[in-house]
Amino acid sequence: MTLPKIAHLLLAAAVLAGSAPAAPGAAPAPAQPRWDWPLSPKPKVAQPFDPPDKPWLSGHRGVDLAPESSSTPGKADSQVFAPADGVVTFAGVVVDRKVITIDHGGGLRSSFEPVASELQQGDPVAKGQVIGTIEDIAGHCPAAKCLHWGVRRGDDYVNPLAFVQDLRPSILLPLD
């Protein structure tokens, strides 16, 4: 493979990764800090993100996470953790579920339901801090217990999994 082809492939990879190559002699841009999963250990995704085609149509505007099962109520598997630093902007009931919303700055807000929490609007939270526990309620998930996690950037719902794992597609490049 020739040097120009290699340079072209490296540039294409940088663009696909969302960053441009650093100028010669410049320090590389720091990596964006990643969020943590709101459940530990890493949960199973019970229902993936499935946004509607239009904002008013039905869809799944978050992901449902199934914690490891436990026969002990209140065990650590029902604890919900802040995925990133932020401030609680809502903690209350929406329709029939307890919801907590965290503003992470930069237009990003995450919400969790059904979560019982002692936190109140205005409380700061740190990445990894327990923000509440999953309530056992029927209706949303086919599993006995799950956590619905939604993330909004401004008014748009985005896939929460993009903050905890790399969702970019694999790209095969020619060998020659």
C-alpha cells in the first residue's frame, strides 16, 4: 500500500471516529470521558432504542435494562447509579411511575424509571453515585424488574447506549 493511500485511510478513520487529526506539533485532542452504566454489573439490554419516525408517533425513546436477577429485595442489583456528573432536575411521579432526571450539562439530560429516590431537584450527583433503586412494577418490561433509561440532547432523544459503548459500525478496508 502506498503512503498516500495510508494517509487517506487514516484521515477517513479519524473523520469516522468524529475527530480530525491534530496539526503537526499540536497536542492531540483529549478523549471525551465516557459515561458509566447506570446498573452494575453491566446489564442485559431487554429492549433497544427504537425512536419514532416523527416526534408524535409511538416508539421506544430509551433502552430497557434488565439487572442481574436476585431473590433478595433491595439487593445491590436494584441500585441505580448516576452515569455521569450532573444535577437532579426532576424527581417525582409521572403518570404512575417514579422518575428521576439528571442534567449533565452540554444539553444532555438522562432520565430513569421506575426509580425510587431520596434526591430532590437541585441536588448535585457524581458519576457512580447511587441515585435510587428500581421499583418492582408491572407493565413496562416483560421481565419482573427493569430500568428504562432515556437520554435527550436538547429536545431530541438519543440512544443511551452510545454513551457507554462504541456503536460505530465496523468498516472493512481494502488490503491493497
